[in-house]
Amino acid sequence: MSTAKEEEIGLQTLQDVAIRTLALCYPPHVQGQVTLLCHSENATYRIDTPSGHRYALRVHKHGYHQRPDIESELDWLSALQASGIRVPRPVIGLDGQYVQSAEIGAGKELNLVLFNWVGGAEPTADVDVSAFMRLGAITAKLHQHSRQWQRPADFRRIVWNHQSMVGPEGHWGNWRNAVNLDSSAFGLIEEVLQRVESELASYGQDAKRYGLIHADLRLANLLVDHEHTHVIDFDDCGFGWYMHDLASALSFYEHHDRLNDWIEHWLAGYAAVSRLTAYDIAMIPTFIIQRRIQLLAWTGTHADTQQVRNLGANWAKQSVDLCRQYLNDGLAQVALR
């Protein structure tokens, strides 16, 4: 998932770039058939080699991340991998670089990264709640690493604060343009955001609460392989509140009947690795509603995508209902086990 401020490039052009870059920039053993896997923000292709190996080639969306930002993402992935956390591993190009660039005309370039294939199945809303316990534990390990890791001096990633998430010029657009959102709900959402902003200002951004996070740790970015859970798609990783990673794990399903079960299992997994304070837990509803409104904005800038169409006509109304629950202190009432 990414910003609204970018230029669309046709799928045929993206596929041509993927095929050409693979042939010119990578060694023979990774060459193979190129098949589109998904095109939500970036375009991701599966590479099937004659020897039976697979790779994933990510073509970055034009105008979102610059090359140094992508290199910083890969720096974190490398450090996480070295610490034993299961994340994608990039494949080095013939030039000794992990990030490749391809010209597409008019002085424009696309950035590409080839990753080793990560096996597993994507969980759904009906996933066994134990998967959320595993996710909580993995997230805690990510946060521990983030707090302890000495980042390179030139490390740079996107910033996720209240304004960049849900402000009028937010990275994912303006929530007022959300699909199927009735303008009669604007006042309610504005009231919610005023409270959210106040709560976050009190909570603060000290190093225990705010740092380098995945920022899009939702079900679609997990791959479960038996007892192992892999975290993928660090494309939105940046600087934000650590508890946002819990909110993002619930993305698009914040209205689900099993929400509290998911949260409680996530918390149990997290607590097995790292400590959360009562204040952190009390802030969960605030982070959940902020994320939901951020996703409202995202639907507005992605109205023509199948993912938004699949949400259905009632998703915006469910979002408004969640806003009312939040103001009435009825959203996500959970406690640490």
C-alpha cells in the first residue's frame, strides 16, 4: 500500500520492464517465466525457472520511494534476517546492487528488487486465532530489533505521524474522498480525529513508543507455513508508533466479530517476548480507529481496484459505526492476559 501522489503506469509497461530487467540485470540461474502475482501498489511478479526454483520480482510504483529509501528497507531486512526473523531475502544483481533501475521514457525510472521466494499461505479473516499469537510474538521481535538496531547513518524511510496518516495531505489521500462514504459522517469522523490527535499528543513519541515499524502488518502481508510465520512486504516500513503495527494487523476487518479475540491473542504473543504497559494497551482503540480512517483515505485513491470493490458497499458505513463505538468507549475492549 502506498501514497496517492504517484503516476499510474500501465501493466504492459510494467511487465515489459520486469522481463527486460530480469534478463539484463540478473544472473542466468534466476531467469524464467514471468507471471503477474498482484498489482495493488507495486507490481509483483513470480519468476519460475526451468530448474523449478521461484523468485518474486517487485517493480516499485513510480513516485513513492526513491532508491535510497528502498536501500534502507533492504538494510533493515538484512539485519532482521541476521537476527533470525523470517523476512524476504533480496537477490543481488550482476552489478553487485540489490536495487535495479529501468528507464521507461521521458526521463522516468522504475526501481526493481528481486527476492527469494517465500512459501506459505496467506491467512484470512477466518484464520485460527493462534496465528495472531504468532504474529504478536514476531511483531515484538521486530520492535525489539528496531529499538536496539544501530541504523546506518544514511538510513531514511517514510514518516507515519497523525497528519501523514489521516490529515488532508496524507500519504494515502484524504479520507473525505473514501468510496461510499456519506458526507453526513464527516463531522463525526472529524470529532474522532480530534480525540485521536489529543490522545496521541499525550501518549507521545519517545523511543519506547515510536520508532521504525513495518506499518502495514496486515493479514495479506503474512505467509503462514506450518508453525512458521513469515513477515513480507516491508515497502511501507517507516517511523511510526509501535502499537500501529497491531492496528495494521487488523486492517479492513476492524468490524469483525472476532476482533477482541484476535487482539487478545496478539497481545499474548507479544507479551511472551516483550513487555507492554497498561498505557500501550489503553491506546489500542485509538490506533485501531486511526488506521481505519487511514484505510478510508486509501479506498478513495484506489476506487478502481478490485480490492476496494471487494470490500462491498457497507464497508464505509461499518467504518462510521466504528467511529461511534470509539467515541462511546466501546471499541476493542481488551486486557492483557
